[in-house]
Amino acid sequence: MTDDVMDAAPPLTEQLEAVLMIADEPLSLVTMATAVSAPVPAVRQAVETLVDDYDGKAGGPRRGFELREVGGGWRLYARAEHDAVLTDFVNTQAPSRLSQAALETLAVIAYKQPVSRGQVASIRAVNVDSVVRTLLARGLVTEVGTDAETGAILYGTTDALLVNLGINSLDELPHISPLLDGPDDTDIFEGAR
């Protein structure tokens, strides 16, 4: 191959497909245009081409996925008619479980939020830095602010935790006091549900 062929940029549609494959949220046309260094009208046309291609309107087969505009942006989704297959597939995969330390830390954050790492560590009597990083990486907790007095980062739970627990709000968490051993234990969760 000549250097000219090797230096040629891939077609815009291929570049957009690559960006869309790794996106974990809908991407606006402007965001995609910035990512591939192309004008917005060209990106809009390329997106329309991809939609038609995936729908089988460009002469090829209809794909098991589609490019949908949602929430002000574009994202790849599996087609709804494949939900049963995908549910079976996901349910047969080994679930990713949290360690006991992560579950305990998550419980403290859920019941005490907003709470700092230092407060969680004093309740659990162990260093929780790596556990909090794990919970952040899994999207179960998030930074919700800073303590006005100490400047410490405060943590709270995310909607992903609610989804995983199958509840609509933190108000549906069980009350903690009946779960504790003795009256001295309730001090650490003062004000908890």
C-alpha cells in the first residue's frame, strides 16, 4: 500500500460508528462532529445514512440494532424485538457481586448520605478509600458536594443503586433500627431511615 492510502481517513460513517460504539450516553450531533472533526451538516447526513443502513433501507439486511435519537442525542440500541434473547443472555452471565466490605460501605452511604469517606471510615473502623473508588467506578455512588467545614467530598447513592435494589426511592429502604443488635448501635446511624 502507498503512504497516501495509509494516511487516508476512514469514511465519516465508520468514524461515527466507532465513536457511537463506545458511548455510554446519547451523543449530540455537535459532540460527534467535534469528535470526528467534521462539520455538523456532514455528521447529520452520515447519521441519517447509518440509520437507513441499520434499518435495511440502503439495500442491505436489517440489523439487530438501531441508531436512535433520544435525550437530545444519538445512541446505538438493540432492537426491542430482541429483548427476550438479551434478557436470557444477561441472566445467564455470572453476575458481578460486591464484596462484603463494599456492601457495608454502600449501606453506610445509602443511610447516612451525604457522607464523607472519613465519616464512613469512622463508622466501619477501616480505611474505605479503595471500596469507595470501586463503588464510584460501578456507578452506585457519586460525589454530591463538599463539606462546608472540612472541604471533604461528600458521597451519595445514584439511581443505578435504586434500579439494582428494585426500589423507586431511598425512602423504600428498610428502617435500620430493627436490624441492629443493641441500643448503642443506633448512634452510628442517627437520623437514618
